[in-house]
Amino acid sequence: MVNPQGHLVAVGGAEDKGTDLEKGIVQRNRLNFFELGILKNIISIIQGEPRVEVITTASSIPDEVAENYVSGFQKLGCDNVGHMRIRNREDATIPEYMERLKACNCIMFSGGNQLRLSSIFGGTEFLDILKHRYQEEDFVIAGTSAGAMAMSNTMIYEGNAALANLKGEVKITTGLGLMHNVIIDTHFDKRGRFNRLAQAVAAQPGAIGIGLGEDTGIIVSAGHELKAIGSGSVVIIDGKNIDYNNIADIGFGKPISVENITVHIMSKGDVYNVHTRKFEGSEIIINDED
């Protein structure tokens, strides 16, 4: 398969605008997310004058979330930002939205409920155009929290972190399919989701688990090169070399056992290749407050 020409930017969410904004809590430092550089990274890889469309389908408070993104992009000098208020599958066929999708050079999926993204966009012409542009053009698709989790072909849509060591507690379905052979989880450190992602990988050892901390993300180039960005850590869980794995043999609700699962931890500037399953380099960053 030919490598995509575009880029993906998957972000783990942020305290000041991801989860808390979804709960309707407005924090005093709500734009800290932008100031720490995640949106700067997105803008930096857009070719030409940025023309961004924010899609808030996953969110239960779409207007508030869109306003926050528009404000953040504007603070960084990007004024051509639109809001696609797509709430159902019918909205995804609106001609205006289809034309705007064809005209922009960056799509930003907000956080919320990733199952809304897969159930509303799955099988639509909208998603077909999105995938085509990502594959054939220098097009940027960014997503935070639910918007990041939905990027992969295999998507976690539910799973209590406290019970994630028990078989059946992690629910998996099909995502938007922008990236294959990976499973992305977000709010990884704050919500203690290591076991959740590990169970998902144990069930599908051919897929690489990517755990994104808050205010942390990855830029995906050529469909397989991951570069860590932001202020926290990216955790890679590789199940290729798993020896013993009891997940197929135990009953639901029983604790899983997995032998020889491989874990890597990446920080800002580190690069990981999904195809080779190896680090390919890193940037040495000293006294960087970002």
C-alpha cells in the first residue's frame, strides 16, 4: 500500500479544555492547551495558508468546544477557522459541509464520545473524501481525546480502567480507519489506562498500542512514523513478542495473564516507526518549558 501523503496529529486531551470542558467546567487557564504548543505543531505542518475546519460531532457541548478551538487558533494567527456542526448522519451529507471539506487543508476532530464519530461517519461519502485527501494530498487530520482514538481501525470505545485487567471489560469496535495496526488510547496517565490498552493489545497482538498523555500527542508521517509532541509521555505497547497469553482461554470477568509484552516510553522529539517497531531517533531538548 502506498504511504499517505498527509499527516495525522493525535492528541491525548488536556485538563483545561478536553475533559473539563466536556463537563461544562470553565477554567481560568482554559487556553493553556494552545499556549503549550500542540496547536502550533498542527499549524506548522499545514502547507500554505491554514484553512481549518473543526468537527465537534463527538462532543455533547459542540458550540462551546468549537468556540474554544476557534479562539485558540486565532491566538496563533490562524483566522480562517470554521465549525462543522455535524450531529447525525444526515448532517454529514449537507452539501455545504462537503464543499468545505474539499476546500480546507486541515480537519480538527474534538473530544467527547468516540462512538459518535464511528457511528455517524462510518460508511459515508464524507469519510471517503476525508480518507482520499489524507492518502493523496498533503492534508492534515488532527484529533484530541475521542478524536484521536477514532483515528485507528481498531478503536476502544469503553472500558473501566479500574477493572481493565479483567477479560471483557475493554470494549473494542471499528474506528474511522485512518491508521491501521494501531490502537490509540488517550488521557493515558491521568486516568490510569495502561491495563486497558494492554488488554486491547493482548487481544490483538499484531496491533501496536499508543497511549497518549494529556497535552501530549503524536504527529504521524507517511502513515507509520510517529513523532512525540507536547509536554508529557507517549507509551507504546507492542504485543508482537508475547509468549503466553490466556485471554482466549479464560472466562469473562477473570484476570488476564500476558507474558513478554514490550513497553516503550517516548517524550517530545522521539520518533517511532510502526512498521519496524523501533525507535528511529530523537531530538535532545534541554531546558524546554514546553
